[in-house]
Amino acid sequence: MTATPEVLAGVDIGGTATEVVLCTADLGVIDRLAVPTPADGGGAAMVAAALDTLRLLLDRTPGRLLGVGVGAAGVVDARAGWILVASDSFRDWAGFPVTATVEEALGVPAYLDNDVNAFLRGEVARGAVAGERHAFGMTLGTGVGGALWLDGGLYDGPHGAAGEIGHVPGFGDLRCTCGGRGHLETLASGRSIAARYAERTGRRATARRVAEAAALGDPDACAVYETAGAAVARAILVTAGLLDITTFVIGGGVSRAWALLEPSVRRTLTADPPVSGQPIRVLPAHLGSDAVAVGAASRARAELTTVTRV
């Protein structure tokens, strides 16, 4: 009689879609399923959608569930397992007890991470920076996020906001969505790429459309991506100077246009190398849409391994 395999679940709750994966103990993805996120339905509806999706996966790919990791947008209290701050894209998400709700529903341990932290966990576990002891992860999506991997572990800081490079000033004087000015996000996020293109041309287009125009030689679209790439490189140089980190992994929807960003990134890094003299490696993410969910499962595996050892 074949024993039921042990599995870990990883959940990525994003503003548009929720992806759930089932993983083996070594974080290989067995099965995956994505559904729309009911962001306007509130925290209970969002977690219920994730739980329903996980149950569907377990029905079609049976396994003994050991634990669940959740990666969620916003500032989170990873230790207490609830959302501290959420954008206005979500209703009744701030303050929602994510892990307690999941544990009560499934009867297994659950763990919560910020989605960018989970992204970096995934890329360190199975992706572009697998096995690295020190790395910085940056996601270029609707906004810009960052996460730190130091001495072989995630460092989220005393308030859970370490690595938030998207909201560091020094990148001009444009107003950011958070209310500040001159943040990296005003130049390098998908929303900002679209806005900068509209300012130059008077034409509204998504970041993807701007990328398509740049690939065809549109000078305004090329200039917007040139500026975004240079800004990303300056953020990398600041991080390298402060933390002596030289390995960076870039993900998120905007990074799909890496061929447009990379030349400007490379030129800026070459023009002003870090004081350490060490070469900087900048790598596109490898796991794609699985990164956050696999990283969340990686967090669950690490926590469960620690409990077992104790």
C-alpha cells in the first residue's frame, strides 16, 4: 500500500489573482491553481477563496498537508500572522488575522509573509539566487517592493519593513502613491511607467503597451524605460553601499521587459561601481508567477523543521 505523500501549501494573495501551489518537501511544485482575488469582499472572502482553492488541489492531488505559507500584499506582522497595513485596493484587509483563520479551517500550522519577502524566499529556495547567503530581491509591479536575505535568512527588520526600497527618496520630486515625494516607485513601477509615458506623449497606455512601443523604437517609450532602468540601478548601488550585498534578483510584471531595462541598469552600474570593488550581479527572477507561493511554502517548511528539531 502506497503511503500518502506529505505536502506543503503555498498561497500568493495578490490584488488581482490568488495562486495556490502544492509542494513536495524539497519545494518542487506538484500542482497549482489560480483564481481571481475577491479584494472588494474583505479579508474573510479573500482567505476563503484561497482555502477553497487549496481544498480543490488536495482533492485532485491527495496528500497529507503539513502546513501552509501565505504571501500577502501589504505590510504584515509575520510573527503574529496578520495584516498591518494594506493599500486601498483591498477592503477590510488591514488587521485581518490570516494565520489564525487558516489554522482554524485546516487544522495545520500556517505562516504569513509580505509578498515581496515570500518572492525572495522562493528565488533563494528554487530560483535565480538558489543557495545564496546574501541577496536583495526587488519586485517591479504595480508598485516597487524589496526584501533582504542576510546570512542565509530573511531579514525583515524590527518593524517588518526592511528592504522597502520602493519608498526610499532621492529619485526626483514626483509625488508617490504613498504620499511621499521622489521615491523609486515614481519611476520604476508599472503604474509610474504608464504615467511618465502619458506625461511625455499625452497618450494613455499600460506599462506593457509602453514596453511594446519601446521594442518598436518609440523614442518616448524608450526614454521612460531608460529612466526606470537607471533608477533601479541607483537603488541597487545604494543597497550595495549600505549592506555590501552584490547579488540582486529582479521580479514582478515590469521585469518581463528586462531587455529594455537591462542596458540602462548595466550602464549606470558600470559608471559608478560600489566602493567594495566587487562586481554586482543582477539577475531576472526564475520562478515567474510561482515565486511568492513557493516562497511562502518555503517559510512553512523552515518553521516546521525548526519545531521538529526543538
